[in-house]
Amino acid sequence: MGWYCTGAGWPREGLGDGPELGWRAGGVRRVSALVYGRELGFRAEGERRCVGARGNPCPVAAVVPVRSTGARCSECARLDRAHSVAADTIADDPRPYRVYLAWFGPGTVKVGITREERGGARLREQGAVVFSWLGRGPLMAARRTEELLRAALGVPDRIPYVRKRAVRGELPGAPERAVELEALYRRAVALEGAGWPEALERLPFEAVEHGALFRLEAAGRPARAVTELVGGGVVAGRLVAAAGPDLYLETQADGTVVLDTRLITGWELAGADARAGVSVPLVAVGAGGVQDGLF
């Protein structure tokens, strides 16, 4: 039985410095660390299969579209969504939540919530270059604050991933991006007394930087992005940067290529020559791309 990729993840603070790839073979799971500067290569085999829902395998191992970033059949997607905080389907979660403000590039900011126990992992998974906590409290208080900022300040809670990728090419320095984020923070806290839930404790501004962790300056502006995998197709290169689900691979023939690791979930992957380059469909960065996820 082969190993199927379950996608990339970012561990909580103190548990690792970079992204990891998850793998599943039957009931066995493992992770492999991704190291900057190291060459990697893999070949997709067979067909792409549904990754299941809530940690359970798809009962029919359904074939799923190669361009979907979710890699789930309709039934597993429904089950997964039914337990999603983002879908507003859970209202009685007793765990504390945090509201955050995240900056992805010039003029590209969002508000969101995450379980407090997850720390900043959610922000790294989304590819936030810098973020600050805004407040903490019960789920519904956090949700109401998120809605308040959307309505009063016009701050979105979702940003298309193709937009995030496009604005990463030429980032200002850390001081400049912290200034932009702090300006939004000050506008947000000025709303206290104008609908801010009493149950939400305001947290002080602190810019948490991911620039050094992501290594985006080393990657520069990528030339092309993978749009899909195909059976027998190879993706190979030297890992130079990563942000959210994106890996930046330096290749000889195509320059720096971005691989959205959500596209490799559900595929059985085999090792390939790390110098083989890329033999799957590519698109110029900023010229469209794969079906987007929520955040």
C-alpha cells in the first residue's frame, strides 16, 4: 500500500521551525519536515482520491478533481463542513478563542478567529506575513467582533489565495508592515463601546513576524505556479521558501515555481529525481490558478 499525502501543516510555536508534510498509509500516519535549501522531488501515481473527513478515510475512496484544493468528495466535504467554526455551524464550543488581524501584503489585511490553544499555527497556515492578536474570549463574542470589524471598517474575513500569492512578490520591510497593521489595530480598538462584546478581552498590539520563518525574501518573485498534478507528473526542485500551503521551489528550467500543497493531498506520491524539474501544468503567477480555499 502506498503513502498518500495529507497536506502541509505548520506546528505550534516551539514544536518546529518550518512546514511539515503529512502522510497516510492505511491507518498509519507520519510527518516529514521540510528543510529550506534541501532538494525534493516526487511523482504522482494513479488517481487522486478523497482524503475523507474529520480524520476518517472516505468510505468509497472517491476520485476527486485534480484542481480542487479541498480534495474531498461531496459527502466528505459536507461532513467536514458540518464541524467547521468558519461555517458558523458550532455555537456552543466552550474553549476560548482569539480574534486576530493578519497582514499578507500591501493593502491586504483580514480579521479572523482561531482557538486559543492553536496559538499562531492558524496564521502560519494562512500565510500571514505578520499578525497581531486583538482580543480573546468565548466563541460567539469572538465571532461578533469579527462581524463588527467587517461591517464598521470594511475589513474582510476572507482573502482569495491567489491575491495573497500575488502580493508576496515585493514586500516592504518589517517596520513598514507593522505600521500598517498597527493602524488597523487602532481603528479596531476605537470601536470599543460601539458594539464590542463585553465578553471579549482586548489584547495589546504586538506584531508577530513570519518573514524570517517563511524566507520569502530569498524566493523573490516566483515566475510560475502549479495548477494541478497528473498521473506520472513530476514536481522537483530546491525548497527556498514557504508560506501557508505554498512551497517555493527553485528549478533550472522554470525559475522559482510555487506549489500549493493543497493540490497534492489525496495523491499517492513516489520519490523522483530532485533535478527532474516540473512536468505538470503551470501558469504564470497572477494569471489565474486553482480553485481557492476559504482563507
